[in-house]
Amino acid sequence: MIYVLVALKSELPNIEDLDSSKIKVWYTGVGKINATVTATLAANQKDCERMINFGTAGTLEPLLAGKILEVGAVRQRDMDTRPHASLGMTPFETSEIAGDITLNPESKVILSTGDNFVKDAPELKSHLVDMEGYAIAKVGKMFNTPTTIIKYVSDLANEDAPSAWAENQSAGADMFLNLLKDI
């Protein structure tokens, strides 16, 4: 079974045509804690073969707006315990998933996750910004559950981001559902 984890129903509203014998859609709620709880529950399901995180993301690269992209690596942009650890690194953690997590080395798209709506360029560089992806990727790695992150670029992560996101939050749903048919 593939577990599709989406923050909000408004990002993936029309799931009636999905094959429920192969795909389950779970809505996580917003943010890293909600995503962690839901991903942990999904990864512990006996039938969970893969998790896919779909949702919206902002960007600081205007050419990416309106595209659907598979994420290659994720970063935790709001983990800042300097001088105890570098920006993005969980302090006092010695596993290979204390910092950046690679999901698909063939994709060069980097996503940074944090519990804030990005309106200015964050210090930790990335192509995309969201609020759930890193948490889901880390749970996937911890439980050895294959994990894919696919994001629809809904806004330009600037002062207009909140209204652009509200307007575009479901715009990538049909593109994502078409991608699922090939999986």
C-alpha cells in the first residue's frame, strides 16, 4: 500500500477516483509535528510499502512557479542551535539523518522545511520551502520506509506568498493524481 501524506484536504481535494486497494490518502495537518505523528503512524502500518508526501511549496526561483517537482534532498531550515551544531543539523545526534536527507539522488531539487511561512529568503539555501517534508522524510528513513516527496510550487515565498498560496493550493492536485497513475 502507498500512503499519500498531504497536509490539508484543500491541497488534494478530489481523491474519489484513486484505487483504494493500492493508495491511502492521509491528511497530516500543518507543520513538522503533525507530519511526524502521521508519518510514524503510516510507516507502522503492516501494509505500508511506501510513503509519498504531496503538497504545496514556495520558491525563491520564479521559473519554478506552477511546476510539480520531485524532491531530491530535504533540509531542516529552522533547526538552529549554533554553536552546538551547524544550521540545519540536529545537535547531539550522530545518525546520518541528523542533517540533510537524500531521497532521490537523480533529482537536484532541494526542499527546506520549517515551521514558518516563508516570506523572505531563508539563510539555509534551497529551491523549495514547505512545512512538512523534512519530518516525513526523516520518519521514512528511521523506519526504512521508501519515501518520495512531490511538491507543487504554489507561490514565490515573498510578501505575497500567503495570498498566492491560498489562491493556488489545489492547482497541482490534478497533476499529482496523473503522476500517481504511473506509480
